[in-house]
Amino acid sequence: SRPERRWHDMKDVRLFLIQTFHYSKKSFKRLTRNRGAMFFVFLFPVVMLLLLGWVFGGEGGGSSVGNIAVGVVNLDGQPTLVNGTEVTNGTLGDLLVDVLKSTNFTTVQVSAVGNTETNGTAMYLLSHREIDAFLVIPENFTECLSLQYRLDVGDGSTVPLPISPVVRIVVDPTDPVASQVVKQALLGVVDGFSEEYQDRIIDMNSTGDPVQAAYMQFLAHPVRATTEDADIAVVQLSWINFMVPGTLGIVILWAGLSNSARSLAQERERGTLNRLMVAPVSPAALLVGEYLYTLVVILLSAALALATGVVVFDVSLNWDLVALLVLTVLVSMSAVGPGLIITSLAKNAEAAGSIQTVVAIPLQFFTGGFFPLFMLPPAGQAFALALPYTQYSMAVTDIMVRGLGLADVGPAMVYITVVGVVLMVVGVITYYRALRRI
């Protein structure tokens, strides 16, 4: 009869839920007994965020400029001929050195440029990595900037002869990335110093005529640029505030793959899967139980990463917990699906772990957690934007940093859902095929 059929259906649903719960519980017990797995679930997101925050976010180590050691070869003040007269004025060279120190560069006074074999010279220190670059201030630096050179125009009269001093910036070519950073930082200091003295020289030679002064200012600076931060963030943020939500994609990638990729392989390797298949346990219950277990692990890993950001780095973000939970649940399918594919195809747990590592390590560099996506080539950017983990990181950043809501990240949410469903379907198909081979 119909009531009896409903009763049996309810019993089947109840049995399915009980089986799902017990399999998830068994998976958690298996996790707590595996110290290596516990590291990836609980310690890995914490350690990774600490490293990223301290290395890239400038937290705990002062300013990034303060970590740059610059050798200074200040030749200004050494005897030099000016209009046939030997002079030794090093006032402005010393001032430039003071400016370098005030911008928190670690400065090292060096007497000569020298070579790589002469100890104590700038080239020797640079070749032995004791400094990151060195700057050479010429002998006539003060005389040039103070317009001491004169040009004879006849009749015994002279006019100032403008000569631009050349400040040499020498960097280490064996480290291209660091050398570019150091070069741009030092150029910024020298350019700022130069602009300051351009304005002073213009004021000294404008003869009090404001029109002439404005004209000379235009010739010296025909184009000026300013920079400002757009008012799109919820609060005033530092770099680490942007990195914390950006690294969640990496955390979920590792947490999801490292758990789901080993599950079936471990069960098969230990022989427990054979016993489960003989027992009256639904394969669907095993699958749902595995997914729920991995989902909880993903949520715990994400919560640990966020808690680390709050406790250690004192991040101040927009905590829309409902939006974060919805996005994390949706992106979990994109982590569990590939994990099911890997664990179904691998012969044992060791092989599954190796495949998971080979897959996760390259993918993590495309999520935007380590460096901005615009630094990637066009093909790399297209690949990164196709990853659901990248879309998740971008959506979470929009919510936590820019204060947007779920409706504002709707396109990303739809994309994450579609890709997650596709990956889960493929994972389920390979999962059932693996069960048939047992």
C-alpha cells in the first residue's frame, strides 16, 4: 500500500543518512590518526599565510626598502677643477646621502668603486652579496647643482654654465628581479632629489618675474603625474589585508585535493573498501559522506587561515560570513571533483598523493595568491581566470576588501557553480567505475 511504501522510503532515507554520517565520522578518525594529513589540513594554511604575510606583506620585518643594502661611493668633496680653480665642496653630496638614509635604505659608505678582487670596494661588496647595489656621486656634484661653472660670453662677462651631474646606479645583474626593484627604488630617490633642486634653481634664476618663473617651471616639468588610491575599499588597508582573502583559493585547493585524492586509494590499499562493498552500504552514501567530510575540512582550513590573519596580522576586513560560506561551499565541488578523479585512477595512496602534489603545486601560482595576475603572460592569465579557485579568490577579495555582496559577484558565483558541477559529475563517474573494478 501507499503508506507502507512511504514508510519504507523513510527508512531508506534514514538508513542513507546514518551510513553517510558514520562514513564521514570514520573519515575524521582516519584524519586524526594521520599526522601528515593533519599538517596539510590544519597547519599548512597557517604556515603558508604566515610566510606570505612576512615575506611579501612586509609584516614583522619593517619596510621592504629597509632590507635593501646600498653602497654609497660619495666622491663629492674630492678636489675638482671649476673654472680653472681647484675646489672641494661636498655639501650637496652629503645631503643626498642623508636623503637615502631618511628613506630607510641600509646605506654602506664605500671609499671607491674598485673591482671584484679588491676588498672593501663597492664592486667587491656587490659581487660578494654584501650590498644589493651601489650609487656613485661624482666629484663635481655640488658645483654642478649650485651653478658654479661659468661660460665666458666676451667683454669679460660670464654667465652660469648648466651642467647636469651624473649619478651612477650599479645593480647586480645576476638577480634580475631584485635588481629591477632596487633600480626603481634608487631612481625614485634620485629623481625626487633632482626635482627639488630644479625648483630651487628656477627660483634663484627667475629674477622675480612670476611669468618667467612659471615658464621655466613648465620647461623643467612639462608633464606632472600624481597617484592616489581609489575610494573603493571598505577600510584603509595594508598589503596583508589584500593577501589574506587572496590566499583562500590556495588553502581550499590544497585542503580539498589532499583529502579527497587519498580517500578511496587509502580505503582500497587497506582492504576496508572491499569490506564496505560487501556490507549493505550504499556507494552513494560513501560518496556523500566523503564529500561532507572534505567540505568540513575545507571550511576548517579556511577558518584557520582567516583566524591567523586576524590574530597575527590584525587584518580589518568586511566579514560577510554568509557570502563567504556560500562561495566556499560552491568552490568545494571544484576541489572534491578532481580529488575523486585522482583517487579513482591512482593505484595506491602514495601514487594519489604524488599526483595531487603535481597538480596542486603549479595551480596555486595561478590563483593570484602569490603575485598579481597581470604579471602573467596573456595565455597564463586566460588559464588563471578559467580556474574556479582564482574566481573564488577574486570574489572573496571583492566581498572582504571592497565590501561587495553576493549579487555583485554573481557572475563569478555562477561560473564557480557550473565548473564545480562539471568536475563533480566527472569525479562521480570515475568513482563508480573504480568501485566496479573492485
